Amino acid sequence: MIAILVILGVLASIAVPKYYDITREAQNRAALQAVTEGKARLSLQYARLFLENGTPPGAASLVDAVGASTGVGDYNLNLATVDTLTIKINATGKSGVMGVNSGVWLLPK
């Protein structure tokens, strides 16, 4: 009887942390999907502004067009210009969602 409890305790001590690691990884991958959605929005706005104005937009005007802070599903995106050609995208989970991820979007040359 005690041996069974010891075995169950050992299995639980291995399984529970693994479950939390898998959950955290899944949330971070979902945040990466939100970053990918942010990149798609930037690409779409870049094309729209280029067609409307006849000249390529700068990073700052592109962030203004998309919105410096916007939501994608369970995640909030924060867009910030790094320099004239680079926009950084940070995704953080909304209430109760722990995933985070980030990426950069480069303006076409």
C-alpha cells in the first residue's frame, strides 16, 4: 500500500511540472500567432498606404495606421518603432492568459 502511494507521489511530482511547462509553451506559441497576425496587419496597412499615397509609408505612420496598442484574440499587441525601418511587436496575454512573445517587422526596401 505504501509502495503504491510512493509510486503515485513520484509520478505526480514528474507529471504536474511537465503539465505546467506544456501549458506555458502552448500559451507562448499562441502569443507568437498573435505576433504573426500583427505582422500581417502591418503588411496590409503598408500596401494600403503605399497604394493610396504613391509613396512608401514610414515606420511611425504605419504604427499610427495599425494602432500602437491593439488586441488579437486573447492577446494585446504593442507596436513600437525601433528605427525608420523596424517595428517591434510585443504580444502579452489578456486577463488570465500568461503567454508572451515578440518579433520584429521590417519595412520593405
